[in-house]
Amino acid sequence: MASLDDPSYRQYTQLDGLEESLHEVHELLRVEMGKVSAQNVLLGGLSQGMAMSAICLLYLEFPLGGFIGMSGRLPYSKDLHDVLSDDAENNPFGDEDASDVPDGRKSEDQEPIHKAVDFIRDLLGGERQALSSNALATPVFLGHGMADEKIAPGLGENACSTLREIGFKVLWKAYQGQGHWYKIPEEIDDILAFISTDMKWPVGNK
């Protein structure tokens, strides 16, 4: 990031790092899904880890067991919002040929999840693929300290609203007085509850 206050400033400088890390994380996911089903894989991260894993979530064409993001942001959030809003002036893919879209529909006719995944794949060089019918089934938890001095709470809230706009079910939790870290024990308890309730994974006794 060239600016903590405005992550969109010179955001093109993030592309090489995003693409390199994306392929590494995607390979890890592929290895894990060779051992267990995608529904048994949890993706997430803290700070930059959340930013990277959020890009990975939008790159996938199928759901995972769950996503947990803490004290982070969603890169290219403004561009995603423009794409989702069908803003012809700002949407770089708004006038594309229907033949460029896997299901044959033009961008303005697509559902938000298709637009988001296509945008991320175009941005990072991935091939467009048909999405699973339940691609939005990944439950999402986002937690953010309201006293975060590095990643402003507003950036976390913006990530939440953008993911909801795309169609994900997002559980948002704000923690008063918490800085750039996860809050103990409240946030950990909330994550355990999310894993048990939203992801429906069995959680052992504390």
C-alpha cells in the first residue's frame, strides 16, 4: 500500500504482490481440497492477510466452509463498487462483448457475484470460468477494532458493505477501544460462535 489513509492511491503498485500471493494461496487451497472437501476449508487472515484472502475469496468460482477477516480491508473496493453499479464511465468491463463472458451474458446483465469474480480475474490475469450455483454460500465473518490506528474501521466497514453488495452473507463485529489486532476474549469468542453457528462446524468445549 502506498497510503494507509487511502489504499486506492497508486493501487496499481499492489498488483504484482496480489497476483503472486494469490497463486500461492490458491495452490494451498488446491492441496487442502485434495485432502478434504471445500466445505471443510476455512480461509481468512488479519490485516494484510485479510486483504489478500478477500481477493482470493472473490477469485474462486466455488464456496468454501467459511471466511474470517480481522482488522483488514478489501483491495480495489472502489473499482468493485463501480463494476457492481454498472457505472459506464468507471467500469472498465462495461462495454465488453458477450462472447467474453462464460455464460454469454453482457456485463450489465450479470449478477453481482459474476461481475466481481470477472473483475478480479481480469485484474489478476485469471481465466473466466462458470461459477458454481452456490458460489455465494461461503459465510463471512469480519471483525474490526474501532480504535485501529493502521487500517481505519471505515475500510473494514466498506469491505463488509461491498461483500454484502456482491451477495455474501456477512457477520460484522466492531470492538470498541480495540486497536490493530483481534480483541481477546470477545473477538475469539465471536469467531468460535461463527464457526459453530454459521459454518456449522462442531466446536469443542472451551
